Amino acid sequence: MIVRRETPADVAAVRAVHSVAFPAPRPGELPVEVGLLDALRASDAWVPALSLVACPSSGDGVVGHVVATKATVAGRTALGLGPIGVVPDWQRQGVGSALMHAVLAAADALEYPLVVLLGNPRFYRRFGFWPAAELGVRPPDPSWREAFQARPLAAYTDDLRGEFCYAAPFNDL
């Protein structure tokens, strides 16, 4: 498997990945994640270097995608991770893990201090995520509790505390 930056030629394939990776709200509709991804791509929060695709070693097709976009903690720069999606036939084969490791390494290399996500704590703990509250980072919705997680990177300092704010397209969900 190859993990690389998304190119303009990958946009349709990335939309297709999220279309099959997530359930649609109603038959015939696209999953919420597809619209979110389109809106993020059009926003000033988009970081091209943090939109990554996974392809089979043959290089044919896109089987997974992850993105991290600009966000803030108390007005200071951070990242919000997601969506991350893998084509069903490729799930449970390490694609999602490879994408996670790659996007975290890329974010670290770009000197972002913190990556935040909303997800299953047992799954994301292996990537160094912990309840964001332990770092003093508050979720936009207090009901998220343990599912709201953060991963400090090399540029993190412990004064990065306060309320987290996702990129504007997340607010339209």
C-alpha cells in the first residue's frame, strides 16, 4: 500500500471512498462526510499537505483517505482530524492505521501543536490520543466527553488550553 498526498486528480475517487465508507442518512443521499469534505476543501481551513490517500501498491485507485484541517484552541492554531474513510473491502487490513500514522507525521513535520478528533477512545488510543480534557482542551459540545480526544505533537506546549473550535464547515453538520 502507498500513502501519499491527494492530488486534484484524486478528488472524485476520494468522494467515492467516503460515499461507500459511511452510511447515507437516507437511501439515495450522500453520507454527511462527503458534503463535509467538499466544504472543507473549499474553506480556508484546508491544508493540502494533510489530505492523504491510500492506494494499492499497484497504484491503481484510491482505497482510503484522511484529512486534517485548521482549527483553534482558545484562538490558537490546532488541527481537527476527519473524516477518515476506507473502502469496505479494504477495512481491517491496516489502511486506516497507515493513514493515521501518515497524517500525524505530516502534521508534526508542519509543526502543528495538537490534533483533535471525535471517535472511539479504544481505537484512537494506539495513535497517542487521550481525552482532550486531560490537556485542558474543552469540546464544543460537552456531551462528547471521552470521545473528544487530542494528540499533542512536538510543537505542543502545555499552555495550549481552552475551548476547541473546528473549521467552520463542521458547524454546518
